Amino acid sequence: MKTTFLDFEQSIAELESKIEELQFVQDESSVDISDEIKTLTEKSQQLTKDVYANLSPWQVSQVARHPQRPYTLDYVNALFTDFHELHGDRNFADDLSIIGGLARFDGKACMVIGHQKGRDTKERALRNFGMSRPEGYRKAMRLMRLAEKFGIPVFTFVDTPGAFPGIDAEERNQSEAIGRNLYVQAELRVPIIATIIGEGGSGGALAIAMGDVVLMLQNSTYSVISPEGCASILWKTAEKASEAAEQLGLTAQRIKTLGLIDKIVPEPTGGAHRDYQTMMTNMHKALAESLKTFDDMKENALLERRHERLMSYGKFKEIESKS
């Protein structure tokens, strides 16, 4: 698949275009220009490193939304075996913006739940761009309870702009569904390992992200609102989204500093979409290490640990200034 370049990557795109042209010439003629191709390739790699080493929060937001970024099903297919998708909330419908089912991770039974945005226009519409309605969250809750019944860990993958704000969702008690999920996750008697793989938008993300371990990809975001939504509220225009992104503190580094996540999972140079294989290797390592934490942990210890974790959010110390 040909890489889609973002606005701030145009200098990289120009270099990659030149490399493609030279490779075409190399294939179609007897002229040896491999040294020139190698030089340009190295230059492109270095330029990509330089660009991605200094991304602004708004640019990170754009990378988190990249259309070629790995989605939940990509991680499921690469890291899990024997995946059997389960459907419906047993109440209203099957929301395809959240997928979930039984699987095995390194041979161990588990439950996998995550947002799925969709690749093409048809699938995006089918999955509502990863924005879930109440039935999606109730399906996730049902699967979490099922995992508890079987005594198996839960892996969740978060990638949503936020919960769907439509009238039909509100009529079916969107906020109650999200709140109920928070309650269930707080008391669930099996480990929950949550990973922010793209956008972590507001309650729509939190509804499946209250983990015992919370991971976050290097170029993902986690925030109470999207930059555009924040700008529209504060400045009455979405054009100030870049400024809003700066103020929201939505990057992995900032969230880690606040103690809201446990670990940042490194991405390949240029983002997760540039090298799926490396991304899957990094993700597997992070998930395996997180799961190992709970190998010999008793149920009561798990619940106590989770309670301490949740109660630690928002803690601060007052420091008296010296006059």
C-alpha cells in the first residue's frame, strides 16, 4: 500500500517520490543508479527521524488519526490466535464500531475488545468511524462479564474520537452505558490491560480503558475532547485546533508525566503505519510484560491494587513558597 503523507510530511513525500522515480528508471534501463537511490533513501530516513523527533501536539493528533494506522483487528490478527468474534449486547443490537471476542495470547485464553474505525468509505460508515452507541458499550460490558466468568484476562484497544453524540444514542442512554462500564471495570475480578492505539477520545475511550495496566502508543492521543471540539467551544472556531491541542496536553509523554498511563509503547520511525511488523513486535512485548504482572496475583490483591490506582488519579502536593 502506498504511504499517505500528512501535511507536515511534504518534504519527506518529495524525497520518497524522487526515490520511486529513480527506482523506475533503474528497472527500465541498464543504467546503475543504485548508489544514488541508497543515498536518497538514507537521507529520507534521517529526515523522517528529524521530523518525528519534534512533533507538536497537533501533529501527533494527525498521526494518531492516520488512515493507514493499525486498527484493533490488525493487532488481533497479528498477536492473537483462535479469535472468535462475539456479537450483540443481548438487548438492542450489534454495534460494529466495537469488536470483541475470545482469543489466545501466547497460548493463554483471553478476551479481546476494541474500537474499529474501518479502512474504506463503506466500512467507515458501517463502523460509524469508531464512534460507539450505547449498544457497543453494553456489548463490551457483556464480554467483560463473560471474561470474569471464565477467569481470563481482558485486553482492550482504544481508538475513537469519542462516543457517538447522535439523538438515537442519547435516547438509548449513552451516558448511562458509559458510566455502567466504568463501574464494571472498577469491580471486575480479572486483569484488564488497556492500550490507546490511536485516538483516546473522552468517555468514549474511557468506557473500555480503565485498565489495571494502561499502555499508550508513542504517537497516540488521550484527551477529554478533540482539539477541534475544544477550539470550537473556547474560540468558536475549529481553525484554532492546533492551539487547543497544545493546551489539552494530549500526548503520551504528557499523560505519562501525569501518571495516567503506565508505559509508552514505542512506534517505528514515521509512525506505526510505516512498519507494521516492528509495531507488532513492540506491542507484543508490551502486552506480554503487562500480563506477566498478574501471573501470581490473587483476586483480592488485584482489586486492592486497582482501587489504589484509581484513587491516585488527581492527587497533588501543595508546596509552600519560600519568601
